[in-house]
Amino acid sequence: MIDMCGMKPDGKPYRVLIVDDSVFIAKQLSQILKSEGFEVAGIAPDGRIGVQMYEEMSSNVDLVTMDITMPGMDGISALEKIRAINKNASVVMVTALGKENLVKRCMLMGAKNFIVKPIDRSALLTRVSAVLGIKPGFAK
């Protein structure tokens, strides 16, 4: 049996909510996470819908990936609202290069980590695993 990093000790998958206005990035995140045994609980195209989805299933979401720059409600505002719902929410910000100030702001607001686009499979899995406290068990 392959040891997938997306599985909890009880054998159930970690559940991830993806919030990103880019269909390409959302699909890429989803494919990488699913390939490691994670379950994608949902995909939201903007911060407002992401917050609504999180509120509806917060007890059943282990991690949120949150794009910083989105139309409507941006990731910074959505992070703030999610943290108001659950101060222990595990949110990993997704950002383009050159947005260091926004990333610092998000980390100060309680984001647990960040990923820079273009998405690097190894970096994504390493950071998500670190946030969830998963011991590195993948070498892909």
C-alpha cells in the first residue's frame, strides 16, 4: 500500500477547499492534491463564495488554499472572514511573484503558509503537509 500524504492517521482523506478565480490554477491544485490522496471539498471562484462555502462546511474542511488577488472579495478579506469563523483555520495563501508585502500581511493575519505561482508540486505538498502536521512520506 502506498503511503499517501493526503490521508489522516484514521485512513480518511484530509479535506481541502480551493479558493481561486483562475480555473487553471484551481484545477492544477486539485489534481496535485487528489493525486496524493487529499479530497477536494470544493472549489470557489472568489473570496465571497469561498467564505460562504467554508462557513457551510468548516467542521469538515482541514485546509483552505486561498488566492490573494481575486475580483470581488480578495483573499485578504476572505482570510479575515474565515479566521473570524474559525480562529484555528488552516489557510495557505496562493500568490504571484512580487507580492511579498501582501504575503507578509496575510501571515500576520493568521495564514499558516503560502505558495507562489506557478505552482510547484513539491513545494505545494511540502507546505500543505507542514501546515497539517503530516510527516513527509512522499518522494515524488
